[in-house]
Amino acid sequence: MSEAKSGLGYLSEIEFLIHQKPLEQANYYLISKFAEDDGILYYHVDSHWVGFTKDPIRGEIREASLVDPEATIGSLENCIVQFSSLAQ
């Protein structure tokens, strides 16, 4: 399987980004993108509840949550190790 098809090209890019030092005075959010084998894309944003809409059918309002970049990097590094072992 080629590097692009297996996702390892993206993996090396993610590893590069993870090893950068977080900027001080910056806000960090965790936004994840996923793709199925058939090309369907999904995304996820870590978020928290902030209220309800005023519509007759009440909907939830959510806001992206700030994350601790050091803790998040540690979690992502664990995911990369697991993905690397599965992709080989």
C-alpha cells in the first residue's frame, strides 16, 4: 500500500506539528477530521454546552472548548503510535 493511501503521509505531517512547542498566550482547540474508506468525511470539535435556542423546538447551543495543548499533544502521540502499528 502506498504511503498516501495508507494515511502515513498525513501521519508524518501530524507528527511534525505535534513536536512544535505550543505558543504562549495562544488559545488551543481540538478539531478532529476523519474519513471512511469510501471517502466520506467527518469532523469533531471538542465542545461544551452553553445554552438552548429560543426556537419552539429547543436545540442545544455548544461552543468549542479550550484545551491544554500539552495534555492534548500527549493524547495525540498515543493515537499516532497505535495508528502506526495498525497501518503497517
